[in-house]
Amino acid sequence: MSSPSPGELSTPTSLIIYSFCHFISECVTQIYENTYFQGGDLTTVFTPSANYCQIVCTYHPTCLLFTYLPVTWTKDPAQRFSCYLKDSDTEMLPKVKMEGAISGHSLKQCNIKISACSPDVHLGLDMQGVNYDISIADSYQQCQKRCTNDKHCHFFTYAPRTYHDASFR
């Protein structure tokens, strides 16, 4: 039995290659309010918004879906701002009705430009997590600039001189 000549593919191989390329995911931008994706948990991170949770999911190597619990989450205040990154072989997970939860899809398959950097400032919000560095700054802009220029800094909290706890000013 002879092998195909260079540039000539047998029909089964051609079909397999075509089938693989044909089933690549489409861009899904739908957001599901009051919905929790059940299962497929990869990791949990804290993010200031559902939009930022979607960006984190998009940049994560295997995340395809996410569920976010916003500041208004009342069932367990310790879970507020939780961003659950999820994966699924079928690119979908069972949807469970959960009041206040926000779920959606990674934007990996979308032909849009997104940035992992967010210029948004959230007044009155101190992100949960471990303090990486504490320093004195004259303004939140100066604090934000320091964080932006430090590759280990992901979020910052600025406490002005009028903040009620003097140890954090």
C-alpha cells in the first residue's frame, strides 16, 4: 500500500481536520442575571465587578464561564465580590436560579480588544485579600500609579486623611 504523495490527503484525514476547525466555539456575550453556573469550578478570586470577573475569566488559560456575587449579595457577606472561574467540556454548565448572582462567558472566542487593566475607582470599597505593601500617598491617583507600576500589585486601597481609622491613613 503506498502513501499519499506530498500535498495529497486521504479523505478521512481531511474530514477530521475540517471537523475540528468547524466546531471551534462562537463568541457568546450574554450575561445571565440571578443565575449561578453549577459545577466546573477552577478557582475563586475577588473582583470589584462582574465585568472585571469576565475579564479575569477571559485571561485565565482554561476558564470558559464565570459566576459573580456582587456587593448586594446578602446570603453570606463574606462571599461578596467573589468571582468563580469555571470550565466545562461542553462549554456550558447547568444554570441554577440564584437571586443576585451574575454569570456569563469568557470572551476568548470574541474578536474584541479587552484590557486587563481597569482605570475604574470604587469609592468606599476595600478589596479583600492580603496587603502586599503599605505606603503613604498624597492622593488616590498617586496610590493608583504606584500600584500600576508594580507588577505584583493587582488592586489598591487609598484611605484619605479623613478616614475614621487613623492606623490606615
